[in-house]
Amino acid sequence: MRLRCPSCNSIRFKKNGHIHTGKQNHLCKKCGRQFVQNPKQKLIPEKDRERIRKLLLERLPLLGICRVMSVSLGWLLGFIVSEYEQLPDDLNYSVSMETDKLLIWSIESEVDEMWSFVGNKKNKQWIWIAMDARSRQIIAFHVGDRSGKSARKLWESIPKNYRDKATFYTDDWQAYKGVIPKERHRVVKGKGNHIERFNCTMRQRISRLVRKALSFSKKLENHIGAIKYFICHYNLQRHYMYSTTRNLIFLTTVFYDIIIIE
């Protein structure tokens, strides 16, 4: 039986490379549909899906993940979008105990700037991040320009208990002064070592943010999704580490008090 295009039933087609499994790919000259002979749907097992979820947290290009896991780029992009849609709005942030300080920093400063772009370097997208100073979990972030409007967006995404009670430490960027209440706003230098370290971590772990690399985002939605995906996983790790450390301190204190009493 002669091969035909599955969309328009045309017999006018040409060879168009191979798919990821090595099978011959064809391109219809009439409707532009790409197809293969006797296509078979490949089901990706949950074990491989879990491994792909971990690979997405490392500095790997999407095509590199496709080569390692033997999946198509189209399937991987669809899988990524479905994962991004399931991310929680609270970024997996867990309140461990009452805190009276919040470290907030605009990473688009001359010293600690962290710019990114979508599509091309002229389309800059600046990342604004708010971090809890005690647990070092990320409580809010926003991707936008450097204006006061973006600062307002970040402020509105911060949990209400922080907006009502926390003290905020920022650099001297003018956009903050019209957003954060003056009585709880502190302009400091050299106090943001934790958030600066997190910026470096994102640069090293998210391939879209690596300088002088071929990996970059073509869509703003995927750009934001990749950052949110990493932050949600980061917060889970920080919550576990912070809770473990706090429990160890508590047990040590109790043990010390018992010795003193005896």
C-alpha cells in the first residue's frame, strides 16, 4: 500500500530527516504535515518522568534531556507545560515559626543585578525576589521591568502577614520607596549575602539564566514557569533543612537543661 499523508491523503511528499527514534520522517508538499510510516505511540513510564523532573532542576538544555531520556522535544515541551500548571501559588513556602524580618532585594542593581531576557537580549526581563531572612525560603517573586509598577506587583504577591509586620531590607533602588512603608523599610549595603547567594544558585542551576549560553526562553510564560519550578523545589529543601536544624537546637537545649537540673 502506497504511503499517503494522513491529513490530506496526498501522495506528494518528501523525506524530512528522522525523528528521535531514528525512524524516517516525511513532509507533505501539499499541506505541510509531518508524519512517519506506521506511527507507534511511546508511553513514557512514571520512573522516567520522575527522572525528567529532576533533570529539569539542573543546568541542562532541553535537547540534552531529550537525548538522555530518548524523548521527543515536542513531548518534553508538553510535559513541562503540564508540570508548570500544577505549581502552587504559595511557592511551597512553609511558615516554620513567627519571624519579624524579611529580606527583600531587587536583583536588578548595578552590583547585584540579575537580568534575563526572552527571545533576544533587547527584551530584558528583570527578576524581583523576596526572601524570608530566617528560613531563607522564597516567599514571592515577580518577572518584569525595573519600574515602580513591577515593585508594586512584587509587593502585592508577598503574603499579608509579612506586609503588615515584617521589616524590609533593600538596596537604594528608587522603586522601593514608593511601595514599602517608610517605617519598615531599611536601605542597607552588604546585608544581602543570603539573597545574593540564591541569585548565584539560580544562575548555576537554571540554564535559561546562564550567561553566555545558547539556552534561553522564547516565551515569557515558560521563562516564568522555569523560575517558579526551581523556587518551589528550593523551598521544599529549605523547609526540610530549617525544620531539621530547629529540632536539633531544641533537643540540644532540652538536654542541656536536664543536665543543669540534675
